[in-house]
Amino acid sequence: MLTKLSFVAAVALSSLFSGVSALSSGAIGCNGDEPAVGGTHTDAAVRPLQKTGDFASGSLTFAINGVPLDPDVPFDAPIGMAHTWTLTVDLDGLQSRPFRGFLVRVGGGDGNVGADDALEILDESGADVQEALVCAAQPGVGGLTHTSNDEKTCVMGALVLEELNTNIPVDVTVVIENREEKSAYFYNQFKINAVDTAPVGQVSRTNLMSCGGPPPPAATMTDTVWETYWETSVETMVMT
């Protein structure tokens, strides 16, 4: 088992040779302002069939306290309390499929406030969520990532902010597939303002929202459905 120090050293060594990449047991890249993927994910010679875009194009939602975040509108989160975040995919969406990997990354915002402890794992998070040690290697950055490449439809955790701040960047990357000739991933950056009090009517307590039960059986997503997913649009979607 890797210690935190040896893991960080391995990440640094990997970056020298292959740039940002990804592991089945967690993200190995944690740069801000961009998707946490690279290597074979973005190599068209290795993965000629590529899908990428924003969360709307992937039928994905990132919510805090049950409120879906809009990438164009900062979300006000009161300081000194835990807020539940959820990352979900709508399987009824045209371009939807369970995801295998993810990274939620929080940076310092306008006030350059350390976000090392801004993300927490809840009891309800289960075994799908772990600390992203590659983010811990960056001062002032916090991150949570996947523990395996098993299919998921929802993951959750907590956001805790202790100091007033504005435009805190939350970069969220979701990996659908990275195997054979196919690469599919989606990305959005959201902004959060750490405020004194919550807007009127906004829920501000943790654990009121959850993933709402286990994901559907893997058998519901057949090879035929997966091929149809690719046939609908195999060109790379434009990032927005």
C-alpha cells in the first residue's frame, strides 16, 4: 500500500513522463480550470471515439443541499456548517450512462483561502469516495475522488467553509469510459461564495439530501445500449 508521501512522489514522477492521467482507483491529476484527465483519455490515436463536454451534455448534475449548481451563477454557502454535495447522472437523459470515475476539486477563490479541509467524506458516502491525495499534494487545494472504476449513478460528500470568500472554484470531472477505442468524460467548473448567512429559503444543513438508494443493476446497461450511446454522436462535443 502506498503511503501519502510515496503516492505524492509517484504522482510527480508520472507527471514528468505522461502528464495528467487517471487511475481506476482514483484521479492522478488535480489541475484547476481544466478536466482532470489526460494521457490515453485525450489521445485520439489511441481513443479515436471521444465524447466530452459540459455536464448538461452528459445529463449530469452537481448539487449542494439539493440545489443544482449553475456554472454561470455563484452559489452562496454559509460558513461554519456542513453542506451536502451530490454528483448524479440522469439515466433517462439522451447522452447518459453510469460513470466510473470522478474528481471534485476545491481551490482558494478570490481570497486565496486554503481549501485543504473544505471537502469531507460523510458516512452516507459509502465506499465510493476517498480523499484525492494528488490534490493534497497541492497547498491550499482539497479534493475527493473515486475508489474504483465500478459503475456509479450518484456519489456524495460534504463541503465545509470556515472563512468568508468569493468565487471559490469547484472543478468537477466525471469519467464515463476510457478503454479500447473509447474515451468519454465531462467537466464543469462551478463557483461558490462563502457567506455569513444563507439566502432566504435555502436549505443549509447537511445530510438532508442523499443519493437516494442504490444504483440500478449493472445488467440494465447492456452492450447494445452502450453502442447506441456512441452511435448517437461519436464526434467530440465542444466544451462550454
